Amino acid sequence: MCRWLAYYGDPITPATLLYDTKFSLVEQSRRDRLAGGYPNADGLGLGWYGNRDEPGLYRSTAPAWGDRNLRELANQIESPLFMSHIRAATGTPVEQTNCHPFRHGRWLFAHNGFIDDYFLLRRELLLAVDPSIFSNITGTTDSELMFHLALTFGLAEEPLAALERMAGFVEATGHRHDVAEPLQMTVAASDGERLYAARYASGPVVNSLFVSADASAIRALYPGDERLQRFSDEARAIVSEPLGDLPGIWREIPPGSAFIVQPGKDEHVAFTPAPPG
Amino acid sequence: MCRWLAYYGDPITPATLLYDTKFSLVEQSRRDRLAGGYPNADGLGLGWYGNRDEPGLYRSTAPAWGDRNLRELANQIESPLFMSHIRAATGTPVEQTNCHPFRHGRWLFAHNGFIDDYFLLRRELLLAVDPSIFSNITGTTDSELMFHLALTFGLAEEPLAALERMAGFVEATGHRHDVAEPLQMTVAASDGERLYAARYASGPVVNSLFVSADASAIRALYPGDERLQRFSDEARAIVSEPLGDLPGIWREIPPGSAFIVQPGKDEHVAFTPAPPG
Amino acid sequence: MCRWLAYYGDPITPATLLYDTKFSLVEQSRRDRLAGGYPNADGLGLGWYGNRDEPGLYRSTAPAWGDRNLRELANQIESPLFMSHIRAATGTPVEQTNCHPFRHGRWLFAHNGFIDDYFLLRRELLLAVDPSIFSNITGTTDSELMFHLALTFGLAEEPLAALERMAGFVEATGHRHDVAEPLQMTVAASDGERLYAARYASGPVVNSLFVSADASAIRALYPGDERLQRFSDEARAIVSEPLGDLPGIWREIPPGSAFIVQPGKDEHVAFTPAPPG
Amino acid sequence: MCRWLAYYGDPITPATLLYDTKFSLVEQSRRDRLAGGYPNADGLGLGWYGNRDEPGLYRSTAPAWGDRNLRELANQIESPLFMSHIRAATGTPVEQTNCHPFRHGRWLFAHNGFIDDYFLLRRELLLAVDPSIFSNITGTTDSELMFHLALTFGLAEEPLAALERMAGFVEATGHRHDVAEPLQMTVAASDGERLYAARYASGPVVNSLFVSADASAIRALYPGDERLQRFSDEARAIVSEPLGDLPGIWREIPPGSAFIVQPGKDEHVAFTPAPPG
């Protein structure tokens, strides 16, 4: 199982969420708390929206806990919207191109989970990717392929519907090959304006996903930090697992639902896979 | 342009050819002499036949000149048949899975050259790979794809014919997409029994390839080395460019031809691409 | 805490101990069982005695579980005497030169533990290293420095006494700087003829160390392996923690003692630090 | 020989100098033009002054031309003062801690050149480093050691004098050991306020160093770039070798001299090594 987090709100240094709490993302790279206590140390990534059209991307195959460049970067930059991922490989090699988040134009995408029997299904799934974006696939993971299927199915126009079509297509393809529970996923996607998160699995076991209750929740994580106390109510963090033990801060995002963080009121809606028509 | 070498003959340490001559393969990683004087430093590999069914494989993204593990390995092991490759990337990422040689069962494969307009052709070429070996493709290079096309077209049964079908298929696919000169290649392939090398290009520029004249040629490279003086006449090295300046040692393998090193007499035959029927 | 193992006996592939048991060394890289359940994933090494004067060395900063080169090498080579180490860094960077084992001529050395307040003591300890071997230190760990202190104090001539002098010198230096418990160590050292292991700590907490009871113990680990059943009685494995759960196989090496595996009868003696006279 | 550049002036993206000219620093990583045409591909670094007290640091052992993270970072950040270095190792390992620039507090330091017979002199030079900063040395290069000698000899208080004392001390130490020409160096140092560069060698061969003539020189490098046309006259780049072929842009900094870029008028002064009194 991988772990990821995504942040939307007043500009902060990513280090705030990657390093500065008891169970920060980097601490989770040593071992998670909700998925068996194993390391998530097969590569890492940080994607952030800054002053350029494209978001910035830092990816590395080193375990996050020992990556000095990640620490530097996470402390130097500030961003109002970023996502970070630590990988636990499920069959594809540990390589930079297999690290999340993946990027296409303004879009970033991160995933925790897997396509079951991926090597059986991979060829067929690859064929469904729009040929015009095929060469943007530089690695070999199921996750990057899911991203490009979502792009193929309209991520830029109808983000959640495209994610549902992707999930539906993966499930339909799997079922055709007698894979009983083809998909397990929590995903984050963003175009730099909104942050989309979804939690879904074909079977009864669903990877964990949480959202910070509101900005006051984030403030409570850092009682001594003057600056974070002035956070607007827009600020949200979505995480694979809570960054600390304070009660009341993290709300579970239920299986089969999606959460959209955006200017104005957030949305929480059902997530129902359906193959493209 | 990449550089490679392959050896067949009495068991030697790979270091003999990788390190111990003036223009050894590792020296060529700093800069070649026949392709513009640029570094070949986007990864390296050594594949060798030892005591196991499968050949051993060491691959690394480090420049060869600074890779301490390569030096260790090349000095510790001995092998009667090995190939080594240093990469100059032509568009695909510097990653371990993109390093040559590639392996499938008993087969090893290395390549210098490129498929022109690869990102245009890649999807279509991938589709032609036998689905049963599709998941053996772990990287994203044109080279690894060429290997799997050759495997698809019968490499195990008719090695040279399969390489010709692969080359013909790449050319036909390219021409269909208006790529004028789709293929540039010198390749090495082996099943552990024989060593196959071919030199071919769709256009007038053809990457260089040489074979050592005979075992006496190899002996002459190391006049002071007692042991190498006892080499049998079977010993051959095939190289992208000569490892030294001694005249008479290296014979050019002409464009459009293939060379087979094997027990008994070597063969030198024409290489004529032809798409599978 | 790091983990290591060392083997002496009939030639085997290192994979036998690194991969082929339930709690093999590579499995311990995900998490150990006797030191808190944390990963040992800050680099790895394999040193083996083969056909050359110097032992071979493979070292890498990748987590062992994902290192494809280690897997290849551990399956291809055979050796009657090797040691392998997986690192959990205690303050010095994750780099290849900081990976164990360390080598000097015929000697290999691996360590689990630490010098307390190392950065306070490092300069003074470095100064005690024989200037003639000073430049053989290429990394920055306490472990490599301990090895060079042992070499300085006569490792080649009186191995155990030199290790005791090293430990005594570290303790004396620490105490002079008010470090209460300066040393925590299990170490392996070999000259290719004998295998020396010692277990010691300045304080009450001592890292774990075990030796296989006898060759029948190793045979029992692999009941289905024809070949290992023919092992001679000389074969021994020394390990930071047991490779499996079978009772009766692993004997603890008590704190403050050393174990020597050698042709003929093994020795088990007291280990008593004493600074060089 | 390594290559480096340093920039002081209006904030720009480092990519402007690292990528966007014909003979940019990253192009020099494939091969330099003034030092034999060899690659400078044994690691790289970028240090930049941003919004934190400490400058940011990105270092990697990958050849610069293929390092995707460097490209991202160099395009995302903006800085009024940065330095970047590409390494050609001269005896010490290719490792992240051996990559320039080195940092201590607010200070950054980069070096092209070498201490001759470094392994002979290293121990003695190390001993001269102020024990209070000794543990800030995390690598093993002569360059990092030169930086810490300069810090020991007063870099923070009298930057140029401290660099002269460092150079003098290295020379005196070398001469004591019969090293004829102990030092070869171009160095860059900065505290975030000023940029110090010096060029010196003990013998007749001196590594190259250039400074952009004035801001109009930088503007001329990018005639089509609106934004750079508005550069203030403070802007300066100091480079190991010119980034392009335009005449009149680059002025050689003569051997045995130093150049200080600072608010107000720059200074060009003699550089005369003298061991600390």
C-alpha cells in the first residue's frame, strides 16, 4: 500500500505536512499505521502548483525518510495546492518514472491501491489509451495507466465522471478476464484549481482515506504555529491516514464516495464506476 | 549512439574487455571515437552466462566510468559468453529497466541505434508483441521493444530470420507513417550457445560494428598476458568500435550483414529485413 | 539498527540465506523482528570470497527488497565465505561508501550498532587511524572508522585482540568526553580464512546475535533441498536475528563474547575491550 | 575538471543559465569546451537563496543532462543569487555528499580544480579544521575540505582573506610534503549578500574563469527575451566557461585575482595565498 496526501488552501511549505507532525507522511514512509505497519519506501514524489503554467514535480526512488533533496524542497517552496506520495511497489519496478504524482499539462494524479492481475490486463488497458497521449506514459505502473485512461475518458472536462469511467473500464476489463475484484483505489487529481479525491474498491476491503474536518482542524495540529492560526477556512488536507492522534480532526471519506476541495463550498458526492458508453 | 561489445570464447573476466585496453568499453563511456566524441553515460549493463539456466544481469544508471559495482563484478566473474552495453539515451528516460542487455529466458539482447519517430510508432509496435510475453517488457525503450518483436517473430527458432522480420516490421510500420528511414541498428543476441550480431540501417548512415579477426587478434591486444596467449581459435569479440589502435585486429562487419559466432566455423551472411508474412 | 549475516562452509549461493527463508535477510530489510519492527533500508552490501585475491564487493543504497542487482548476484555466484548487511542509518548519510561490508585487502568488516555521540568523538577517533591506511576510508560512518581502528590496532595479526583494542579505545575516548555508554556493536570480520564475530555493548542493552547450532541446523532450514542436505559439519551462519522460526536451530551468542568459525573446531571466547597499551 | 556558474542580480529562473543557451552549463555536462572536451557528469548541484534563512540545496549524482528533477527545479524557482556546479571527479567517489555547492549556515561554496596528492595531504588538512565545524563535513572531497578550512580561517568575517589563508595553508602543507604544485582552483563563495569568486593555481596552468561584462551582456544572450531586457545593471554571471559564442560578453578573470559582485560597484582585486599567521 502506498500513502499520499494532498493540500489545498493558504500557501504553506509542504514540509508542514510532510515532516512537522508525529505521523507525518515521511514518518509513514518508515511504516504506515493502517496497512500492516510496512514501509512505503519504493520512491516518492511531490507535485506543486507554483508560478508556472505546469506544476512542478520532484520524484525520487529513495526512501522518503532519507531523501535530503525532498527535505530541502519541502522547506524552501510554498504552495497553495500540492500533493505528495510515497510508494510501496506492487509488482512494477522501483524507478523514477513509476513515482507519483504523474503529470499531464496542468493535471497531477496520485494513487494508492492496485489493479489486480495487472500484468494480465495491462496490454488491453494500454490499448484503450488515446493514442495522442500514449507517449506521455513514461513508466509502467497501473497507476499511471489509470491516469491516462481517465484523461482519455474526459478528465479535463468532467473530472469525476472521467474517474468513474476509468474505474468502470478497469472493472469491466478485469471481469472479462475473470478477475473477481479488479480495482482498489484512493486517488487524488488536480488541475491546479480544484482538488478531487475518490475512494473505491471492487471488493469489501477499501484503502483508507481522510479529510481534515475544517481549517480549525489544521490549526489544532500546530497549536504553537502563529502563522497557521491565521489559516482561512478553505484550507483542507486529504490524507491516506491521519498525520497525528488528535481526535476530531480527521473525517473518514466513506468508500464509494468522492470529495472535491474548491473555492467556496467543498463537495462530497457518491463515486460510482461506470464504463464509458 | 550507444556502444556495446559481446564476447564468445574461452572464459575470461569481462574486465579484460571492459577496462584493460586503451579504448575499452568503459573508456568509451566518457566519449566514443566513431560517433562524435560524446559520452555514453545514460546507464550500463553486463549480461553473462554462468552456472545458472538464466544468464546473470547487472544493470545500473550510473556512468560506467564511475560505477564501482561494475568494476567489482567485471573482475570477479568469468564467463565464456557475455555482452556489455553503455547507453546514450535517445528520448526515453535514464532508468535501470531501460539499460541493455535485455533478457528473456536464456536470451540476451543489446542494441545501438534507434527507431526514428519512435513515439509516433511505439503504440503500434507494442500491439504487435505476443501478448504472452508482453509483461516481460519492463522499460520503455525502442530497443527492448525490438527484442520482444524479434521474440514474437521466432527468435528462439530462427534467430537471424526473426531479427530480419523484426527489422522489416519496424520499417514497414515506419513507412506507413511516412517515416523515411525508420531503423538504425547494430544488435547482439545470444541464447548462451551462439552469438548473433547484425548491422543494418534504413538509410545510408549505418552505425559501426567490428569483429576481432581471430583469436590471435585478441592475443595481440594483451601481449603481456600469459593466459590470454593460450586462447583457443574460437575466441571472438564483437564491438561497436575497436578497443585499441593495433592495425589488423578488427574487421568491419559490412552494413546489411550478420555475423554468427558459434562452436566450429563462424558464419557471415547477408541481413535483409522482411516483415513477417 | 542494522542487520547482517555471515556464512562459512560449503559453497552456496548467497541467495540461500538472503532470500530463501521466511525471515531471510532481505525480508528483514522491510522490518526486523528483534529491534522494533523498523525497516533496514538505508543501503546494503554483499562481500564474498571467490577466485580473486580480494573479496568481491557489491554495495547499493537501494532498499534490499527492491534491488534487482542484488538478487541477480546472490543467485549467480557461489561462495564458501560471505557476509551481507542491510543498513539502518544512525546519523550519517545514505551513500554507497557508507554501506557495509567495508574492505581492506583481504579483510571484510560489517557492523550493527553505533558509537554514541559519534559526531563529538569522530575527529579524535579519526586521528588515531594509522596514516598509512587513512585514505582507505571513503565514507563517513562510525562503522568504517571502527574497522580502520581495528586495522590500526593489529587486526591482521591478532584479530580478536585488535577488535578488543578498538572497542576499548572507543570506550575510553567516549568516557573522556562524558559519553556514558559509548559503544553498541555486533561485528563480523574475515580475512577469507576465518570468520570472527563479536557481540558487545558498553551498557545493558546489547544488539542480538545468533549462530546456527551446527550444519544439521542449516539442513533443517531447507528440508526439501537435496544439495544442502549434503553440507559438511563445518557450515555455519551467524545472523543478527534468526532466519526462520524453527526451534533449536539458532543459539544466541552471549553479550561480551566472540565466536570464531574456522577450519576444524569453532571457538567461543570472552570479548573484553581494552584500549591499546 | 568541473564546471560551475554563479549568478547575482534580478531574480531569474536558474534554467536561464543552466539550459537556455547554446553552451549552457547542462550542455557543458556532456563535454566542456575549454578543458579537453570531456564530460562533467559525476554529480551536480544547485544552491539558491530564496525566502528562508538558509539557501536551498539540490544535489544529485546523475549526469546533469538527464536529471529531470534539476530541470523541474531550475524552471520553477526564481532567485537573485544562486550557484550551480557539475562535477568531474578527481579521485573521490561519485556521491551526493561530494556534490557542490557545499553549505554551512548562510554560506555556499563551489570549486573547480583539485589539491594535488590529496590523499597524501588529506589527513593533515582535516586536522586543521575547527573541531566545532568538523561534523559539518559529510563528504570526502578536497573541495568540501577547502571550504571548511576557509570557514576555519574566517570566511564569515573576511571572506577573501580567509580564502587566501586557505589557499596558502594548502600550498604550505603540500610543499612540506614535496608536492610541487599543490593547488588548482576557481572557487565561488557567497553569504547571500555578496558573491566572491577567485581564480588561482600554484603552477602555470590555471583553470578558466569568466565574468559577464555587464547586464547588457546578459541581455544580449537572450535578445528575444522581453523580461531579461529589463535587467538592472547589477546583474552578473560568473562562469567556468562562456555560455555562448557572442563576442564581447565574457571577460576573463585573470589568474591570481578575485572578483566580488555586490550591491553597488563590483570589485576586482588580487588574490594572494598566505597561510594563517
